[in-house]
Amino acid sequence: MAFHDTLIYINSTVESISAQFNRIPGSAIVLRYVRSSYQNDPMRSFLELCLFLFAVRYFLASKYSFAKKDFIKLSTKEVDDLVSEWTPEPLVAPLDEAGQADVDKIPVIVGPSGPKVKLSTGKSVMNLASFNMLNLLGGEQIRDTAIKTVREYGVGACGPSGFYGTQEVHIQTEKDISNFLRVPASIIYAQAFNTICSTIPAFAKRGDIIVADSAVGVAIQKGILISRSAVRWFQHNDMDDLERVLQQVQKDFKGQPLTRRFIVTEGLFENTGEIADLPKIIELKYKYKYRLILEESCSIGVLGKTGRGLTEYYDIPATEVDMIVGSLATTMCAGGGFCAGSEYVVSHQRISGNGYVFSAALPGYLAATASEAMSMMQSNPEMFVQLLANTRTFRATIDKINYMYSPSDPDSPLIHLDLKPEVLESRKIDDEDKFLQDVVDECIANGVLISRNKAVASQEVFPVQSSLKIMITTGLTKREIEKAATVIKAAVSKVMSKVPKVKH
């Protein structure tokens, strides 16, 4: 009987509480939300209740006092003494001996850059270490365009593109890029490195799949890392291995929810000078239903009859590539980068591309000079004939070098020279980078400025091959190109003559 009375009391109490609760304005909405939440996800209701109770306890708890009695009270003189004795740690660790030697050997150009430059040492050299392959940098048209734009728009946008940083020149440059590449739309970023770093994670997210070439540059690697997607690497420029990886992904993810899938590669590889097999990649893209992100920082303004890049080089419509990403800071003599593709691809990045949304817009004069550079490319296609001719003239001499070989494509003005494997086996070369730097120094001493391929090993997914890095330009005559190749060939032989042979 007592138990029955207890149940009646509990029921009446609950009904009384319910009646009082229903009198509160908005109580019906809260009650309906709780019921719906519990029905759909009971654990969520429990978690929300725990968070509510924690919040109530947090706000009702007494404030934490920092006034501890065991603090040592110092006099003003003691504080001053401690401050004067304190030595802050450097923000950057000091360079080791090898690092400092690298810094000391970096040549400094005095005055404007061009096909022939003057170094801080006073020596004049032929410049084969610059992306100024079309010799547009420093030209009157580019310079006059920059000056005119600075006078009209100033030196900076001072704000993100989506806020108040967009100027008329930015809109015009985006139109010029899309017209130049023959795609529906394009978007420009303020930094070349951040362009691909923003484009990839704007579309690829956790759970998506990226299949990438193992030789892509560090900017692409960072973009892939930020996306948090599942990554599969295929051997550099190996289409058979690419198809093998695509087939393996198909097996590994069979039966799982459909996700976005991307193939990521470079058009002209900066670390090797090789050209991607775009026709085969597009074939595999359609066969296995992938989207293609093509990074063309080194191929735009270099490959093709009018410099439109890899799609023109292979005579493939640019619309066959989902996203074409490139730099405006190489042959276009400007700064920043771009992504070109469909209207959807571009409009999505205006709200999801971190480098576009959160960075100040590209300075107007750089956008204007990029437009002017594209106009010059279209009006003077002979420059690409000259660039290819100079490239082949250089290769005719340099391919005969005894101790090195070039993995670069014959049509690539970006040329790498690697030590032959048999040379590394037969010669006692303890430090390959030091050997290559000695060759660079010898070339500079004889009037030819080249560089070597450098990378921060800790930032690379795969080791980067040490090599000499040479960039051909239209600003030099055939005779000067032949002379530069001869100087490099002689420098390699001279430095190698000082290296002892391995004793067997």
C-alpha cells in the first residue's frame, strides 16, 4: 500500500512540475526539440544535458584566485637585475657550417634582372638561373604598365579580395587568364605558393582520395597535407604505375560510400624538367572517374605554340582538365597565382579558398603586368619558336657532356643535369651537393650564372635529386647559348678532374 501511495505522489509531482513548465513562454518549443533530439539521437541529448550541467556549475563556481601567499616578492632592483641577465633564445637556430657556406655562395644581382646581369662582385654574367625565359622582365611595355597602374591604384589592395581588396584590374586579369587559356573562368591569388595550397583543400576533404605523382613540388605536397585526404602516390611520370594505383584504390574502397577523387600532377616538373603525359592521364581520369588538378607554374608561358601550357602542347582542349593552377611569377613577370576552370570551380574558391579569402589581394600593378605579359605572348608567338630553338641549341652541346645526363624533356627550357650513376660509383664524391656547388661557382667565374636544385629534406615526402638547374632564355643569341653550354661542360670536367677515382 505504501508503494502505491509513493507512485501516486511521484506522478502528481511530475504532473505539477510539467504544468508549471508548460506555463513558461517557449516551453513547448524546447520540449518538442528535446523529444525530437532524443528520438533521433539519444546520445546527443545526454551530451547536451551534461554540457548544460557543466555550464551551470562553471558559472556558479567561485572565482579562482591568483593571490597565492607563497609568491616571492622581488624589489625593483632585483627585477631589473634579472631582466638584464636574461638572454632571449633566437627565433631561428643558427646555421651550421654547411648552411652558412650555402648562404655565402648565393650570388647577388645588382640592378635589374635580365638575360645578362651584373653581380655584387662586379662581374657581368649570362643569366641562366631565372624564370625570365621569354625576356619580358624589365621590358618597356611591362615597366610602363606597372608605373601607370601604380599611379592609378597605388601599390597595394590592402584588403582581402572578398572584402574590399578587389579592384578593376583584378577582374580584368581574371578575364584575360580565362580567355588566354580558353576556359570559362579563373581566379587569382596573391601568392603563387598558396594558390595550389588553397585549391586542393578547397575541394578535397577528409575521406576523399588523392592520387599524386611522387615528384610534385613541395607546394602541392602541402596542399595535399592540409586537405587531410587519403593519399596514394604513383611513380614519377609512370602511366602504368598510375593505372595500377587507380585499380588498387578501386579495390581498397569497393563497397564504401562514394567520395571525391582527384589526380594531381605537374605539367612541367620543376624538380626534373620532364613533361607529364597529359593524353594518357586524361584517358585514365575518365576511365576511373577522377577529377584532374594540373599544376602548370613552369609550363604556362613556356610550352605550346603560344605559351598556353600543356593542353596546347598536346593540342587538347583546356576544358578537359578540371583545374589548371599556375603561377603569375614565372614567365609572366608578375606575382601571385591563378586557378582556371569552370564557373563552379572558380565561384567555390571565392568562399572556400583560404589563400583567397584570408589574404590581402594581389597588388594591382602585378595583376596588370600579368595581363600585359599574356597580351605580348599572343601578339608575338615567334618568341616561343625562339625559346624552343635556343633550348635545342643548348641541348645539342650539353647532351655530349661526359659525367652528367639530363632527365629533362628535349622541349623543356627548364633543364636539370644529374650525375650519372656510374660516375657516382667510380668517383669518390662524398658530398654531391658540394660537387654541384663547385660546378656552379666555376661557371660563374667564367661568366655563366646557373643554379642547383635545392630542397629542404624535412619538408619533402620523397627525396629530391640533387642536380644542376638551368633555364634557357630568348634574351640570348644562338652563339651565346652555345658558349654558355660549352662553359658548363668545361666546368663539370674541371671540377671532376679534382675528384679522385674509387680504388677497387
